[in-house]
Amino acid sequence: MMRKHILPLLLLCSMMTWSSCEDSYPGAPKKSADETEEASVAKAVSKTNDMQVYVHFMPWFETNESNGGTWGYHWTMKNCDPNVVDQDGRRQIASHYYPLTGPYASGDEAILDYQCLLMKYSGVDGVMVDWYGVNSDNTVAKHKSNTEALARAIAKAGLKMAVVYEDNALADASDKVGQARLDMRYLAETFFNKDYYAKADGQPLLLVFGPQQLLTGKDWYRTFAILKNKPTFLCLNGHSGRANNGGYTNAEGEYSWVNASPNYGVAKDFKMYIGGVMPGFHDYYKEGGAGDGYTTYDAENGALFRRQLDAAKNAGLKWLQISTWNDYGEGTTIEPTLEYGYKYLVELQKFTGVSYQQAELELVYRWYQLRITAPTDPRVKAAYQALASLQVEKAKDILK
């Protein structure tokens, strides 16, 4: 199993404990009596494949402009400098793949709107965002703030969002359950009650990358006891026994992660199971001075991706998570890059059964280029609204 090289860097912040049922707490979102979600003109995309397709999303990228003059670790690792630009205009980043947009900040509204529109026109239903807890805005990345920005873009585009909780961020907490309860309370007040938040069996869907720190059923029971309604809870494949033990059953199922040959025969053992698809795996850890790295899985020019999509479909799965949208360090990206273009999104268009093709994805990129070169141009807002409401021809006319 591949693990993310992030924990030592995340624990730069002091961990806070909380175990009561108070109405407010440090880091709580501000409330207002008339709080409403931003109105959206977005329309749902029609698909012939009714499988719920989500992409695993990393909100941990920072540029020198978003991070006080210093590029974030996930573009630099230990030895890359994005301020170094080659003769082709490409910055030096810690990845074998280069985003079509160039390296970006995960909290940037323009990039988030672009990413969400690409997902929409690929038949993706939403994102499963990697989340490190309520204290995760730090010198590595503004994880918490970036996730909130992502949520706003998701709502505006008419997509869905679920959280993948990184409980490994609890490693240095003096009261792991207390901190986890703080995190759950924040999620419930900030995301779980929103229309855009993904639901399964009528409850918010929550995944955990593990568990790695909370290893008893009693701990998870205590964690969820702070909530009015327990979320539908899924663990990493092979890890549900860490949440379901000692007479407590907290996890309804599992999800598959970065497996070249997944065994979906195990899905029948769970109330809910989410399949996994990856395009390949080609990490930059060794080159970036961040460890020895993991086994490389050749993308086979897209054949591995197609084979895994077919496996999930043949297994009759109802949910699927693509790993990943944008983990550049591990080389599991499907968002457009200079190396493979729109290849994986076109494959998703075919798989999900939308009526769109690469031309619509290129139109979204044209919109993004206008957004960054002329942000105050009235065509930016008009074209976005046209794209979000699936008025493709109108968007084309606007962007001429």
C-alpha cells in the first residue's frame, strides 16, 4: 500500500483537544442567522452509466504567491525550485507530469472552477478530498482553507464532495479522540449538512485513509458520539477491523486504493464498497529527495486505466473513486498535463456515457485562459455560467 509522505510536515501545528458538546470551539466556522449557499445556475450532466464516479483530490498545493513568497512542499519536495524556468517555459517541479495550467495554488478560485468544469464535462459526480483536520492550515499548505475553497467551487459547479479523513494527523495529539471529535464537529457544521455533500444511505459519506491512529471500535464510537447522525463510514481496504472491534461496529464498508489488480470479490462482504481506478503510479519521491519511493505501475498508454474501469463496471459496483485527480508527487494524476493531454478525461467521458468529447474540455481550458489573462472581462462570468448550465454553444459564442 502506498502511503503519502505528509505526516511529519503536517505536525508543525500544535494539536488541540476538545471533548464536550459546546456550541463553539477554536476554528469553528462563523455562523449567521440567514446563512445560505451561493446560488448556482449549474445543471446536472446526463450519463448513461449510473455509477457514482468520484476523483480523489489533493488540496495541498501552494505557489509563492499564495504562500508568502515560498513555493509549497508538494511542488518542491526537497530539491526542486519552481522559480527555475526552462527554455520551454516550464517550471522545475517535483513531478514527472506537468499540469496544463502550470503549477497552481489549491485555494485559487480560477483553478478550482476550471477543475470542476473539467470534472463536470467528464461525467465525474464529485470529489473525495484528502483532509487533515481542523488544524491543518500550516506552513506546508492551507489544507483546511483550501478545502473550504474547493467546497465553494463544487457547490457552484453542481458537483458533490466527500471527505477522506487522514487520521494519521492525530499522531502527536495528547488526546486523539478529543481531537477527532473536534474534527467531526467541524465537518458536521461546515460540510455534512450541505446539499453538495455526498450522502450514502441518507447519511454523509466519510472515508478514512486507514485508520492509522484510532485503532479501536470504542475510540471511533466515542468520536462519532459527538454527532447527531453518524456518517456512513468507510475504511481503506483491509482496515475496517480497526474500526469494527470490541463489540463496536462503526464502518459500513471499505474502499479500494491504488491496486493494479483489485479483487472485487470482497465487495460482497460489506454493506458498501467503493472501487478504485488509477491511471498508473510513477512517483517522484526518490528524485525529489523524499524517500525511496514505491513500485512503479506503467500506465500502458492508458490501457491500465481502461482495464480498471472495465473491472469496476463488470463487478457491478455502484461507487468508484479515481486515484487520483492531482497527486503529482505520486504520479497518479488524470487532470490534463502536457505529457498526456486530456487522455484520461476522454476515457472517463466514454465510461460515464456523457455526450461530450475532448472539444468541450478544450473549451473549458479556453475559458480558464481568459479567466487568468483578463479576470475582469465580463465574458469570464458569462462563459462560466453558460458552461455550468451546459449551454455549450452559448459558451463558444462568448469565447470567440
